[in-house]
Amino acid sequence: MAKVTAPCLSLSAKGMVDKKLVFQKRPSGHAVFWNKGHANANSSDQTAVRNRFLKVKTAWLMLTDEEKAVYNDLAKGYTEKGQAMTGYNLFLKTYTTVPYLPFWMEQQALGDTYAWWYHCDISGDGLKYVASGGAGFPRFFDGAKWTPLKPIGDVEENTGPLRISRDGNCFIMGVTGGRLRTFDGVVWTEQQPAGDETRWWYSAGISANGTKFIAGIIGGRLYTFDGMSWTEQRPAGDVDQSWLSCDISDDGTKFIACAFTGRIWTFDGVAWTEQRPLGDIDAWWRACGISADGTKFIVSALNGRIFTFDGVAWTEHRPLGDENKQWRTCGISADGTKFIVAGGDGRVYTFDGVSWKEQQPDGDGGKVWLSCGISANGNDFIVGAEYDRLFSYG
């Protein structure tokens, strides 16, 4: 049995989460939780339980003194009856037996430091994140702690696009004015879609299992990797474009890409098709996303609108009413029915399949949101702000 320190469970404790969580009175008189079983659970299970207890701890700290007093008073009753108890452990027991309510939590990937979070992403289960703040090392959250990503050792670069696979084990990362690299769960590999040259990588996408990719350049070309080799794609013909956003289906055979001051293109596994949510009009398309099966999309424009495609038709969305906004980032759930969008208007908005809701990750204050990510089920998010903080929801 994994050892714990009473009265609180250590976040580093290991155990099998597929076994029953037990609430037990120790000989010392402390009531503690432990995970029944050996420390032979796989890493994803360990990550899940650590992440859960981290959320419980954060939720406890968010309670008011009056709310904590309620648990403390109830705990005294247990202690008086011979079962030593603290208010925190009683709160912990409640959260272990009753599903917790999701909430927004500030992430300190760089400690108590602001950064320009140009890119962030989230794994399919909503437990792992990646984020890049421009200069310096990009960061990875494994469900328990943030660590720097160092593809070429202890050398900082100006990180561009950064995406995580649905399974949370693989990454693709580009450098602005540098190289494109991928991580397969074990080692980093430099990719050379455009040959042995530095490029201004700005957008990227990765398949669910991390073996296939799409990547785009500012003032250049679009490239895809099918698991064997890279191919230059020419949706708009033999011309350079500024590919500000692109995404890939779970199986890596379908794509969406949008060009700034240009058009949107989708690839269905056979051919590229120009999409026209606005009709035959160019727009400042800034962000896009694709569903797991590659049949549904979301796109957003700077000084424009949000549009989604449900497999049949495009629909304009107006979270803020009939106004153009600086929509800088968007995301779509695996089934294509839930979304997240954000931009320079100071707010974040999510769509649960029925209606739009304004989110306040950092309270009722405005921010310039640069990036976001959404989990497979559409219930967990991560967002990054301009020279500010990262926030996660789940």
C-alpha cells in the first residue's frame, strides 16, 4: 500500500485508482485517504488521481472562512465520537464521494510570472496541457506539475505553434524563424518539410496518436505528414500564404487550414475544397478547428465573426450579438458540437451544444486572449492571455 502522511494525502502518493478509495482511521488517530492497491498503476491513472486531489486542495483554499468553519465544526463531532477528523479531511471525503463541480484555476507554468501565451493546448481527457510564452522554454503539465520542454537541450528558442496529441503523449512544436520538431513520447525529432532551412512556423496540428501532422508557415507553404513522409500542400495553388491556423482529424487524414487576408480550405481525404462562410469574400481568418472525424469545423476572424460547419451547412454565431470582434482563437470538441472562442474583447465564451456562455477565468476583468484548447468531450479548457496568465477549467 502506498504510504501517505496524515492528515492530508500527499500529491506524490501512488496507487491503483481502479481500486476503491478507502477512508480509514489510522492508529495515530488521524483520518486519511489512501488508494487500496500497489503502486503499479499506469502513469495516466496516477496522473488522474493526482490531478483530482490537486483540484480538491484548490477548492478548499477557495472556500471562505465561514464555509471552512462548517466543515471544521462537523469534524469536531467526529473527533468527539472517537474518529479523529479535520475539516479539510471531511471536505476531502465529500469530494471523493460526490462529483466535484468544475471551476477555473490559474496555472503558473512559469511560476508567478507573466508571459505572452501565444499558444496552448489540452489533451483529450483534459488532464494535460502544453503552453508557450514566446521566448524561453515551452511548458508541459502532466497532470501533477509543470516542466520545461527542451527539444535541443538547455537552449531557449522563440517558440511558435505547440500542440499536444489527443492521448497526451506526443507534441509538435515550431519555432518562429527556426525549425519544426515532434515528440513521439520518447524522443524529439527535427522535421524538415521544407528542407534544411529555418522557417517562420506559425500553425500546426497533430493526430490523436501523435503520428501524423500538419504545419503552416507565415509567407510560405502548408505541409502534411502521413506517418511516412512530408508533402507540400497547395490548396490555393502555387502561391505563398500566411497560414495562421490549421488542424487535423484524429486519424490524420483530413485537414482544415486558413490563410490571413484570404480563404479557408478543407481536405476530406481526397481533395481540397475552398470554404466560403461569408460567400466570395476574403477575411482575416485567424483561427480554426476540426472535429475528430474531420467533418465539422469552426473558424474565427479578426474584426469579424465566428462560423461553424455541422457537416451540412455553415452557421454564423454571435456570442456578443450583432458585432464584429477580434476573435483570435477557437476550439472544437471531438464530436463537433461544443466550442470555445476568445479574443481581444476581454472575454472567453463557450458553447455547450445548446447556448453560449460567457466565462470569467480571472473574474470580471478584460484581457486579450491569445490561445485556447478544448478537451475531447468539450467540458475542459485552457486559455492563455497576452502578457498575463494561463487558466484551466475542469
